[in-house]
Amino acid sequence: MTYYLKYRPQKIEDLDIANVRESLGKIIASGKIPHAFLFSGPKGTGKTSAARIMAKVVNCLSNEKKYGEPCNKCSQCKSITKGSNIDVIELDAASHRGIDDVRALRDAVKLAPASSRKKVYIIDEAHMLTTEAANALLKTLEEPPDHVMFILATTNPEKLIDTIRSRVTNILFKKATEKEVERSLAKIARGENLKDKGAIALISQKADGSFRDGAKILEELVTQKVKLNTKDAEEYLFKKKTFNIEELLVHLAEKNTKECLMEIEGVVSAGASLETFTSALLKRLRGALLNKVGLEGEEYAKLTKKEIIALIRLFVNAANELKGAVIEQLPLEVAVIEWCDNQNEQTGSKKELKGVDKVDSGNGNETDTIDFKEIKPEKKESVSTKKFAGEVTDEVWTKILLAVKPINTSIEALLRAAKPLGFDGGVLTLSVFYRFHKERLEDTHHLRVLEEVVAGVLGCPTRIQCLLAEPQAREVLKTEPKEEVVLTEETDDDIIKVAKEIFGN
């Protein structure tokens, strides 16, 4: 039997999540157990185990006069533990999600228990029920027979209809902390007489809040005969010998594309997990970011706070794309190239702009300020630039786009369908080609990010004002030649499509 099943909690006090132990303990002590529960929380946190324990609580032969912990010795407790009790019915809503399944359940509910005091229905993945099935179940949940108790378990409670959520007692299973996972693993280690327990802390990190995953990882190490000391377990779990995060950070800070790509190729060649590699990188960047804002974390002086945030965004996106990638390392390679190329473009654009100075922003990061009097527009301006009443040149607009992109690519995509009309020293007015883009740019979050970036580029507090462009103005702008610095080559239709994919219809 696998560790997770062998050491499954059998009493309320065995549950490893403290708030769940306390909540269920108080309910049992009150003597008034609700007829319907909702156990909600991430996978592997013990929802089904807790449901079975509650089934034992209401049926344990030792609890005839007063509810308490199950004895785990009587025939009722033993049969529930084995899964052979015919009055405790476990249903998977993912495969029994239709209205016919619920109708059959409603008919069965009316029948008295065969040998127990209460029939207990444990419905796993309850959010998978169709709306019709959920509504059909509602009446039974509201007024069930006295001999029935329902326990719904789900990882996505928000997908359940509101009327069901309002009629059940919700017990929240939060993502387990590393200490709680360690507590669970320590019980397994004692039961299996594992002498070296140095790996437990590392396994709890790798388990990411799941007791089930933690037990599986420990069992894997034991099966593979890996010594459970810190050094051997760390190499097995994280394969740190196959990559060097600090070396990669140096190359990223230097914007050395070739060396960064070689580091990634080395990880692939060594057979290490790219997910583990990316996770280790993000963990290191997170520590550096926390250090920048005065919290506990390992310092990294070669990157500014703004650069660290931009890198985190890029590699979080890459991490999300890893599983579905046709070429395993491609998302990471794209992230690296985007980072290095964008930084090089920004460095190059500074040389092209006159009157650009470095100013300490007060938090250890430098920002650019621009003396607009010293910026001379090229003789050959675009049609759109000639119409501007202010002094925002094509060069300055390009700089704004380049500054926005590493922080929020969605905003940069929207700005590609806009042009600056003028700047009066405090307000930058934009002509936006499409209503959809205007609405998105005026969203509070996007507007705040954009105003912060523009203020950094222009060197003064700036408010953004968006105006919807006239149809003929769009056509004029479309005929103009593109500038030498091209961020993208999408058509207007492509821009609309990208923005809709990002933000939804």
C-alpha cells in the first residue's frame, strides 16, 4: 500500500491542517452536526480523508450517546476505513455530472441505511455538476431525510451555483504550509522507521502544499534508494548540479543572449527538469525582489527592482507555457531573447535621444529624464507627427513603448493602436484607434501602470488622456511608413485579435 493511503488520517486530531482540525472539532463537540458540508481547497489537502472521518463520527458505535472521535475499532469504523460500507457512498461528479445521475441519487436518498445510523454521500469534484444537475440536487440539500448527510468536496467552489453554497457548511482547506506538510511526513517517517530525516524539509518544499504529493515524493526517494540526507535529497529533487542559477543571473544582468541560451541548453542536455529549473530561478528572483523592498531575501545588486520585476513576469509566462510547448525549452529561450533584445534596444535608444539624463529616483534605481527642448525631431516626420500640438516626437513615443513592453506586454499591444496627440507638461493626450483599446487603456490598473512608465520617461508626473480617433485619421496613419525602430509588425486586425485574447471579449 502506498504511503499516502497507508498513513491516511483516521481521526480529526490526525488532520494536518490546523484550522480544519479546529473547525470540525468544534462542530463535533457542539453535538449538532449539519446535514450538508462543503469541503473546498487545493488538491491533496485531505478533503476526502476528512469526509470519511466525518462519516465515521456519525456512525461509530461508540458515539451512540454523544458525538466524538471515531474509535476505529467497531464494525462501522472498520468498514468505512476499508471502503466497504454500503451506506457511505462516494461519487465522482466528473463522471456522474448529469441531471439523470442526480435524479437517481435523489431516489436512493429516500431509502433507509442498510446497517448504519446515517447514509453519507461524499460527492467529489462537486463543481463538475452541470447547472441542471446542481439545481436538481438543491432541493435534497435543503431538506434531506434525517438519515442522510452530504459532503461535497471541490477544488473550485466558485464554480458551484450560489444557492448550493448558501445551503452548506463550508470548511476551507487552505493550501498546506511547509510546516504542516513536514508534520505529515514526520508521521510517515516514524511509521516506516526512516532514520535519516534530513530530506523532510526539502520534500515539503517540493510538495507545494499537497500532503498527497509530499507522501508520494518521500516514497519515491525510498523506492529509488536515495539517502534521505539534505545533500543527496536536494540533488535528486532539484538536480542542482546540472544548472547554476547564479551563473544564469550574471548573463541575464549582462544581457548576454548567447550565454543565457547555452545555460538553458545545458539543463536540457543534462536531462534536468525545466520546470524545476524555472522554479529555482523564480524563487531566486523573488528573494532578490523582497530584499529590494526591505524584506527578508537574498540580495542581487546587479539588477534593479524594475529589472527583477520584468524578469519575473517573463519567466512566469514561460513557466506557464512549458507544459504545452512543442519544443521543450522554447518558452525559456523566447523569454531570454525578449529580455536581452529589449534591454539592448532601450540602451541603443538612449544614444539616439539628446538631453537624456540619469536621475536617482530615491530607491536605488535610476530613471531617465528628458529635456524636450533639446530633442530635435527628424526632418522627415510622419503625417501623424506633423499634426501634434506638443513636443512628443516619434523617438520619445518609441521610448515609451520600449519601456512599457517588459513591464506589461498587454499594454504595449494596446498602445500599438494609438498615437500621441500632445503633451502640455502634465497631461499626455493619446489618439486611440479603436473603442475596445480605449476602454482597456482606461482600466484603472492599466492606466496606473502606463502613467508610471510615462512619468519615468518624461521625467515628471503625467496623467494620460485617451481620445477616440476619427475613422479618417486611422486611414491616414495606416498609410504612413513605419519607423526604423519597429516593435512589432502586426496589422490593426492582428492587434485587435491579440488584445481580445489577452483581455477577453
